[in-house]
Amino acid sequence: SWEWSASVGGTGARAGEAISLRHSSSRALVVEAGTLPSGETVVFSLRATAASGGEPGASAASIVVHPTPLVASISGGASVSRGQADELLLDASSSYDPDAAAAAAAATTGAATSAAASAGVLSYAWACTGSSYPNGSAAPGCIGLGGEAVVLRDATSSVATVPRGTLRADHSYTFRLDVTAPDGRTASAEIGVQVSPNPNPNPDPSPSP
């Protein structure tokens, strides 16, 4: 028979904390995603006993669990086009922490540790990092319609906005997203925005022949 157990190793605050395992009496141990604490060393111990009796055997192995990189994602891809009079919506709600997602999935089966299952929400930071003139040359900073720096609304939320009439027509802008996890992991993404003049909503009628 086989008996597996696992615990957090090292000398940190969680050292010695037991980790719940499913199928711990199988010969081959399968550990579900999200079960192991990210950034910790986990010690797996095995105790094997022969059916005929005798002294049981024991062995142990240590595994370092590395954090998974965050995924920073902006809706629309790498570039979009908007009219000068349109509000620009920058949506990063599809960004995520793979470790937190795996922990949440494991929590539904009871396999996750309490710390893994309570992984925190990402924090967001948006910024306009540059702009270009119609000829493609770089402008001095991120310059808006009135010559002032472009300011985003809700720049620390998953969805930020640039108010209508803020950006210059025929200019292009670059917006950067930085996401951060509670444990300090970061990821970033950028999107380019080409601003076009909005068509006149009330064009002059065609001249009579």
C-alpha cells in the first residue's frame, strides 16, 4: 500500500503547513492544478508497506513551485481606429492570473489550499505613453487636442476611458497597460490608436445641376 503526504517546506511562515491531496493512496500521485502554493517549496513524502508485512519504506522529494506569469490583455488587439469625436474605451477585463484561476477551479473540488484559493485580484495602471503626427514622426509626449497631456479616466481600473474630443484627428496614440498581482508579479500590454476625423453629420446638399 502507498500513503502520500505533502507539506510546505523551507523556513518561511507557512513551513510545515499540510497540503490536501486527492488519491493519496495510489501508487502514482497526480496533483491537480491550483493545489500547490505558488512561490513555495513543497515536500512530498511517501510511505510504502508490503502486503506481506515487514518494515515500511519511506522516501521524500522537494519541488519548487514557480509562479506563473500574468496575462495582460487589451480588447481590440494591438491596434484600433477611432473617430476624433468618439469616446475611447480601453478594456483589460480579459487580463488574468493563471495561478488564481487554477486555484479557483481547484477550490470547487476542495483540492486547493486556503491561501491559493484566496488569491487576490489584479491591480491595473493605464497610461498614454506617446503620440505621433500625421506624417508619422513622434510628437513630444502624449499631446491632446488642446495641446495638453492626455488624461485617462479610471486609469487604475480594468476599464479606462478617454473622453470624446480629447485626441487629435489624424494622429496616432500608444496606450500602455500594467497589471500587478498581490505577490508582486507584473505584466504589460500596449495598444495603438489611430484617430480619424469624424465625418460631418450634416453634409451640405449636392448642388443642383
